[in-house]
Amino acid sequence: AQSVTQPDIHITVSEGASLELRCNYSYGATPYLFWYVQSPGQGLQLLLKYFSGDTLVQGIKGFEAEFKRSQSSFNLRKPSVHWSDAAEYFCAVRKRSYQKVTFGIGTKLQVIP
Amino acid sequence: GAGVSQSPSNKVTEKGKDVELRCDPISGHTALYWYRQSLGQGLEFLIYFQGNSAPDKSGLPSDRFSAERTGGSVSTLTIQRTQQEDSAVYLCASSPAGTQEETQYFGPGTRLLVL
């Protein structure tokens, strides 16, 4: 069965610092890959997605993610974090011939002044 | 345009009662999903509807859980004889159909508390 691992449950960064959130997946073939953000009391918002092509994907709010097939990873990055980025981030994967999406446990980001 | 809406936003019920959670997908979206988000857990897939096809119920945790989708639009998730472990946020998502690359759009969720 496919699985998604987000090893960091909670991360704290200073405002203006760079950010990298890790995501590894376990699946035989390259799935579709997603990052979602969930602000307190809000639904999930899609940040970016990878289907094929360029392995560096640009998303909204200044986020990007890089797909590395050799490492089965899809890490999310942002060069300079803003206080409004404090939220929970979920990595998700979907098998290419199937609709079910598997989500990671989430990484809660805290931004300090 | 309008996004996915869910009602109620919060529901408190007593153990043993039945509850119904409603999801209104984005107009024109033929695919609809229900997920459960428990404290400290990721999102757990519950059920998936696509058009008039039989739903994928593989994620429903027990026979107390059921869902229907009327007229290919609104969906209702029903939990019978609620238990305290059913307390969670129930999220609905919809997506357009037709391509492999469809993206799911999520509603704000219904926060269920079973006392």
C-alpha cells in the first residue's frame, strides 16, 4: 500500500528564514504529488502539485517543491517565511490510475518574530 | 465562484445518536470525496463518488458509516450510533472529472464532537 511520511510533526522557524518541509512516499511508480496547507479553522488549500515534467514545481504564496525520484521525495520549500505562513502542511500522493488520495500526517509550522 | 460548502460547521452530539453531515460540491464537479481528520492524524479517506458509478467505500471504518449522493450533487455522510472515537473533522472535497490530473478542492469541514 502506498504511504506518505512527513517526518517532522512540528517545525518552528523565524520570520524571514528559509523553510523546507520534508515528504517521502512509498510507492512503486511515480504518483501524482501534492502539497496542501490548512490554516486554523480553514479547509485545505492546494499549494502546488506535480504530475509530470519539470521536477521543480512552483506554487502559490511563494512556495516551491522539488520531486526527486531517486529519493522518493517531494520536499516543500520557501526562501523567506512570513508570519502568515503559520499553518499545517500536508503532503499527499495519488496513484495515477486511481482517485484515492493518501495524505501524510501533516507538519505544523510555527513562525516566530 | 462558490467553493465546496459543508454544514453544519460544528456538531456536538451524544454518544449513541445519529448524525448527518452535508456537503455541497462545486457546481459541475462530478467527483466527491469524504475524509476524516482526527486529532494528531492525517486525513483518512472515507468514500469517493464519481458520477453515476458505484462509490468507492473502501475507507469507511465501520458499517455505522454510510454516505449517499443525490442527483450527482449534494452528498450526506451519516454516522449511526455515534461513538466518542468518531469525534473528528469531516472534510469533503470535489473535483472535476475527465482527466487523470484532476485536483481536489476542499470544503471547510464539519467538526464533530461526540460526548
